[in-house]
Amino acid sequence: MLNGLWLGFFLVAALAALGRWLVGGDAGVFAAMVDSLFAMAKLGVEVMVLLFGTLTLWLGFLRIAEAAGLVAWLARLLGPLFSRLMPGVPAGHPALGLITMNFAANALGLDNAATPIGLKAMRELQTLNTEPARATDAQVLFLVLNASSLTLLPVTIFMYRAQQGAPDPTLVFLPILLATSASTLAGLLSVALMQRLRLWDPVVLAYLLPGALALAAFMALLATLSAAALAALSSLLGNLVLFGLIVGFLLAGAVKRIPVYDHFVEGAKEGFDVAKNLLPYLIAMLCAVGVLRASGALDFVLEGIRWLAMRTGWDTRFVDALPTALVKPFSGSAARAMLIETMKSQGVDSFAARLAAIIQGSTETTFYVLAVYCGSVGIRRVRDAVAGGLVADLAGFIAAVGAAYLFFGRA
């Protein structure tokens, strides 16, 4: 699947560039595409430098958590749920505890912690894979839920808005919460349909319904807070949980009387090994996305959507936020750049900028997740993960547009 998609990006870019040259007389498009190739290759190395440090740090702490029994405890706690959602994973397998920690880190907006934990979970799931080049059902579900990325505290989005001078950076919080909830639900339902999972099983409902009710209560509570209180709570929770995890791992290791420093170093070495294997996959995907952008193919799609919206009598304000939506599945850095550019050109509190912020927080970068997570274990056939991730992306986008018009449509 990734082979066809990667080739498709280059072919679409080539066709778009030929059109700009032969029809529009823009011969410079080819130079722009070549420049983009080298720029994306450089960006891949820069991203990897950050990932080297992050993976080394967090896999070191995770090794302490494993040795202290925390991962095994989480696996036992959620064993009944995952035995229904991931029947191919044995009860008590360490992957289950790591998956739980990955989802918790994503929910709290702790991207730096979520990625290395997720990579470790993917490696544990790979130990159960009898066809190493082909994703298992459990890995497909894990990838799709990571791509949908339920985020309860989108701290980074608040930071972007604050940097651009928004008087109320957290104004988009509740719309993001609605959009990310919709994308995660759609991703789960799509995989459940493809794998024929029984979500109505009493055990599954016993786990998921309390979580859904708790989320609704949390949203209701947050709706009563002022903007200042909400921003303070987001910052406090994010940093408190992040540092609390570290302290919790160390204390658990001390209680178990394990050599925490030695285990950290062992895990850090594993993080280094994981990171160095990611670079080829990451550069391959980033270069394909860069060429697609430089060819003008995305601009052509935008103008087509604007024309269609005008013909049908729709409000066209959402089109100005579409660059973020169109590149979001392919490149997180590109989507971030599109968001910031929209804020600068349209105004940080314009409808387009607010919608772009909601889209940015609604899902994760699907093809980046697939490239990095599958690349870390050598998987080349991702099966239904692409379809499930794109379903989640589409649901998140539709929910983001709906929430933006609901909250800010009259502004």
C-alpha cells in the first residue's frame, strides 16, 4: 500500500508540474520541485536529530517502568478489553500496557512522550507477527487510533495561537475536543467494521462507556472555566503529568530495588537503535510530500473546491483553511507551517485561522505515523491502516468545519 501511495505522490506531482509548464508556461516549477526534494531531505535529518534525543530519553525511562512491573500491571488491568479489541494479543502481554500509556500520552498532548512509547508498543506487537512485513490486525487498530489521536489538552495549538498574538489562545479548545473525539470514534468504528470486532460486547461497553461519560463530564466542566483558567489548567496538567510519569517510574523502580540508572542506559541504547532505522522511511515520505506541494497540485485542488462551493451556494470561508487539512495526513511540519501561514495572512482570530487550528488538533499525521511506526519494525504492507486513518481524518475534518461554524460562524 505504501509503495503505491509513494509512487502516486510523485506521479501526481509530475502531471501537475507538466500542466503548469505546458499550459501556464511556468518552467520554474521543476526547479522548485528539485529544491523541495533537498529541503525535505534536510528536514528529515533535522527531525531525526530531535527524535534521537526524544527516543533515547523516553525508552530509557520505559525500561525502568518495565523492570518495575508497571507495564505488566497496565496490561493485566486492560487485558479483558484488549482481548476483545485485539484478540491476537495474549492477555498480560507487555504491548498492552505500552499501548495504554501511548494513548494516555496522546490524550494529554504529550507528543514527545507518545511517539517513543508508541514505537516501543509497535515493536512488542511485532514479536507476535508471523508475517513480519505485513501488519497484524492489532497493529492496524493501533496505527489507526494513533492516526486519529484523541487529544484532550491541545497545548501546542494554544502555543501557536499565543505566538501569533491571539488574545485568547484557548478559544478553540472545545471545538478541537469535539473534532478529535469524532475522528477517534470514526477510526475505531472503521477498524471494527473491517475486522468485525464486537464493540457491543458487554466487556467492551463496560470499559468504553465510563470513559465516554467521564470525557463528557470533563468537557462540561471545562466549558464553565474562564479562558485564563483553562489555559492555566492545560499548562499545569500537561507538565505535571509529564514530570509525574518520570517520577512515578523512578519511585516504582526504587521500591522494587532495581538499578534504575543501569536500566535507563539499556533502554536508551534501544532508543538509539530504533531511531537510526527510521531515517530512510521518514525521508522517503517527506520528499514525496514536498514534491507534491511544490508541483502546485494542492493549489489546483483548493481552487477546484472553492469553485464547487461557490456553484452550490455554500459559504466559502472554510476553503482558506483547507491547506492545513490537505497536508495534515502527509506531514505534520507542513500542516504546522500551513496553520501559521494562515494565521499570519488571514489574522490569528479570523474564521480561517480558527478553523485551521481546529483541524490541526483534530487528528495526527496519518502517513507520518504509518511511515515511522511501520518503518521502525520493517512493515511494508499496512493493509487497512491507510483506509482507517483516512476515514478518521475525514471525520475529523468534517467535525472541525461543523464545530467552527457552530462556534465562530457568525463572528
